[in-house]
Amino acid sequence: MVSFSRSRALRRLLSPLVILTQRLSCCPNNANRMERGNRVMGYESNPVSNFLKSIHCFPMPLVKSPAHEELIDTVPIRSLQRMSKSALEFGNAGLLSRSFTVRKVSYLRSIYCFNFFQLPAKSENPGTQHVHTEAVSSGESSTRSDAYAAIELALDAVVKVFTVTSSPNYFLPWQNKPQRELTGSGFVISGRRILTNAHVVADQTFVLVRKHGSPTKYRAEVQAVGHECDLALLTVNNEEFWEGVNFLEFGNIPYLQEAVAVVGYPQGGDNISVTKGVVSRVELSQYTHGAANLMAIQIDAAINPGNSGGPAIMDEKVAGVAFQNLAGAENIGYIIPVPVIEHFMSDVNEWGKYIGFCTLGVSCQPTENVQLRDHLKMPPGLTGVLVNKINPLCDSHRMLKKDDVIIAFDGVPIANDGTVHFRNRERITFDHLVSMKKAGGTGAVRVLRDGVQHEFHIKLGPPQSLVPVHQFDKLPSYFIFAGLVFTPLTQPYLHEYGDDWYNTSPRRLCQHALTELPKKLGEQIIILSQVLMDDINTGYERLSEFQVKKVNGVEVDNLKHLRHSVESCTEKSLRFDLDDERVVVLNYEDAKDATSRILKRHRIPSAMSLDLMEDAEREELECKERADDASIEQTVAMSKI
């Protein structure tokens, strides 16, 4: 129950409805329904005193009549909107039950078929707004909700994606794992393209799509994939698929508390699903699929397996793409915002493929401690972040130094916690400014060095890592010699140890993957992943998962270099120096003979992966061409004689 003062305030808020109820009760059809409902509920027939009670008697919209329409046309909708918003504020403040308030608002919406929180288009008469109702047919409601009307076009553009995938086996790199089937969502955009998530089609071998309301599946082809931003473009080469298909346009980044509707095909059914939620926060988050830190929008709508790739709709436009949720939490989902989508699309439109998101190639530390700022000679009022580490392969390595303080990027001041102003009172880490730059472009970096400010224009590009974070849509590289299986260290290799790979994988390999930076272009960490037992390698079986440092005294740059060093060996013995001071020595000729025997025993089709085989064939062809050129030159010289 509400107090007397609260009741009086509520009565003032509801006065437009009371007047409307009085008018509507004069309509014969509605008056009969109201009177009949009041008798059933045990109320008096006075519509003014019993308005809040009597509306419970109307589960269906009021019956359409000429008198009814004339009365509705005289009701100023703006006053109803103000009343509705104020009533909800009363509910939020605890002055009355929110569910009680929502029932009243829902009742009004069922009568007038409009959303109180969105003004209808202005009519010719500025004093009134015309809202029409429809008669109720048997077994079917006369009105559809505004939420459905707002996403009706989106439903026709959303497709279900059926994918068959087969991931590589990094422990046995000459094999693939058994294929598996999965489903996701996508939606049509301009240019006869379908946008979905990269993880929906990662390592795909076959992709089908199905339109909303259609039983037919169509073969789809992958045009471009950006694994860091978890986005992919598909197309369908069947003209029948594109008949009657709508496409969606992109909107803007929604503000906090703005409502979005997530459309897709989540688990639990085969038909399309719509879930509603509001924006909770906007900040940089780690994208689980590609392990990149990019802008993401958190919403409280349910995002479940199968929703991936579906659009989040706001004002009939795409506000983002659903892609992940927070494990162990309820109703915390994430969508990819439009700026990230547009960056991906810009790469594809300009280059025909995805290039990537930029990075400065530096590791930074906040300068929130007063003593640290004093040590760095930062004057009062100047803020920034401290440079700890610089990637040798990035352009920053030429200009920035360790212990520099980055105080601004492209003229935008950076706070001591590494954030910059985003909008209103929201802040976001300055990495967002860097990531949104186009690859190959430059960024103006202002730093404080020994108390003096400097500005550098640094060329930006995608990150260069020593140990790749992902290897989707690629076959692992490997080289086998005398039963020794060599392969580059990658994070997918460590992932073979399971979800808890950080604790279960070899500690030294995990340390390499997470902390080390490349010193030169093309550098890889090569490991002896396993030993296929044979007489030639007996005693070395426990040396698996050690890093290969040298071959016959020459430091190993990458797997191609190792293969070349092995195959070009001219000495009797072949020596591999591993980390932890371990050594493997083989008789070269005996090891060559044993290789084919071991491959046959283990049913391995080739001693090397396809990429190395192509390089070997290319090198062999180049050697042959050089020999042919030398032969031609010799023939010409002989003819002159």
C-alpha cells in the first residue's frame, strides 16, 4: 500500500488517464465492458475512483468504434508519455511496486499501439497525434509490439550458419582431428555479403546458411576472416538465396542503459530467437577467440552458444555483433561495436583481405604513484604512462626508449592510469586510439624523457609476436628427421594440454610463449616435440619438448632454417644443441636411411609439412634454373670459340 501523500502524487500523475477513462466509458461498447468487468471484480462502476482496479478487467484492447477513435485523437500523447515516464520513476524509487506500474504502462500500450518512450511522427495538426487501433480478429491479437516492429526487418536479414570444422592436431601435426558440426548466426549486409563471427567458421571445411523462415540451406563461401576481431564475411553464389533478402545498416555505439535486441539462433531450438537487454558498459575487453584487446560492449541480454554472429539491433540498425559471454556469470554478454566492424570492413574493401589492428609495440605501466612521478621528473598536472618494454620489430623501437613517459597520443592526453576521455564521463584505455588507426599509418606520440617533452610520428602496424597466439585456418608446420619431430612453438600447441594449459604445459615453453619478444623478422622458437622410437634414436626419447638452439653449431632462426641446415649437412655427424644444455648426436647417413623407415612404420605421408615441401621444391627448381643458366653460358662460350 502507498501512503496518502504518495497516493495524491500518483493521482496527479494519472489524471490524464482518469479523464481518458471517463471519456472511454461513455462509448457504448467500452462502457458495457467496463461495467461488466467492475461487477465481476466487485468494484463500483465509477471509472474515476476505480481506474487502477478496473483496468485489470481489460486483457484485450478496447473495441474499435468511431466514437472511440474520436476520443483517442483528442488525447495529447506527450502528456501520456510524461505520465508514463514519471510513473516508472515512482516505481524505480520504490514509491510503488514496479510490477504494478509496468502493468499500467503495458495496458496503455495494448490500447494505443505505441511506445511511450518514443514519440510518433508529427501529424499535420501539431496539437494532436493520431494513433490507430485495429479490431481484434478471432484467435489473433490486433496489435503487434513495438519491439517486434523495430526488428521485423532484421529478422529477414538474419541467417543460421551451419559449419563443419576439422582442427589440426598439434601433437601429431600431419593429422587433423575428427570433424565436428556447429551452428551460429549471421546477417546480410550490403554488397551481397553475410557478416558473422570468425569462430563460427574457423578451421571450416564446409559452410551452409539458411534464411529465416526457409527450410532450404545454401552453400556459402568464406570471403575474409579477422580472427583478432572475431569477424568473418561470407557470400552465397546461388541467386535464389538473394531473392527477397533485406540487408542491415550499421548504427552508432549505444549509450549506457540504451536498449538493444539480440537476434540469432541460440541453443535450445531451431527457430530464430530474440532477447532484449540494455548496455551495461563500454570498454576494452579481451576477445576470447583471437586474444586481442579491443573495444567491446557489455549488455545484460542472454548470449548463448549459437547466438554468435547475430546482430544486436537498436533503432532498426546494427549496434554490434554478438560474440561471447562471461563464463560463470548470468546475463553478461558482449557484442562487437560498430567501430571495430568498420575497421575490419575497411581492410577488406581496400586490400581484399583482413590486415589487422595496430599496436605501438610497447608495454606500459601506470604512473599513479607520487614518488614514481617525481623520479620521472613529471611536473604537477602532467600525466602519462611509463614505457617498460619495446618490441624490437616495431617502429617504436627506433624512437622510444625504456622509461619514457607517453603523455599523449594524437594530441589526446593520457591519464596516469592509461585511460583517455571517451564520451560524457566514460573513459577507455588509450590502446583503443592506437588500434583504430589504419595499418601503415602513423600516430603522433608525445613523450616525456628526462624532464623534456618530445613528439615522434611512429608508423603503426599489426603486432609481431615470437609465439603466435592462434593458427586458425592453417596447417601446423613440422619436419621429421630420424624420428625426431620438430615444430614451431605456438599457443595452439600448448592448448593441446587442455583448458588449464597454463598450469599443465611445460613451464619453460609457457614462459617463452607469454614473455619473449622476437629479435628479428621470421624468428621462431623450434622445439623437439616428440621422438618416434627407433634404433637410431634410442636413449633420446626423454628429450621431447626441449627448444632446439643450434644445429652443428649454427643458431636456428626458424623451422625452414633448421630443415635447410639438416639437409645441407656435409659432416659425418649431425648435432642438435637443446636448451638445458642437452645434446642429440646422430650419424647423418644412418639417420637419413632411418627416416623413410620410421615414416612408413608410423604411416606418416611426408617428412615435412606442405609449406616446407613447397619451399624445398622451390629451392630445387631455383638450383636447377641456376644450373641450366650456367650450362647455357658455357655453351655460348664454347660456340664463340
